[in-house]
Amino acid sequence: MATIEEFRKVELIVAQIKEVKEHSNADRLYVVQVDTGKDVRQVVAGIRKAYTPEQLVGRRVILVA
């Protein structure tokens, strides 16, 4: 369990999904390019069984940094 002090160190960032590709070595993962407004980041998301790439592009998500 995280303490309140540890939680205060967490940064929540709103980002828009720009590109989604299937991960070449995993059947449950997407490689996702997200735009935070300051930079573009690449993240891996284990949501491939729940969403198609078309459903994700353009959506806004929360990144925990």
C-alpha cells in the first residue's frame, strides 16, 4: 500500500493516442504513441483483447508518471 507521501510524487498526465500498433512479441499488448502536449511518448498497453486500434486512436488517456 502506498503512503500519502508516495502518492504525492505521482504525476498524472492527460495524453491523446496518436498511433497504435500490435506488439510483435506479445498477443495481448499494443505499442501506443501518445501526445502529452509537451512531447510524444511510447507506451505499452495490455489492452489488445479489449480494443481495436481504430477504437483507441484519438482517445484521451491518463498516464501515471
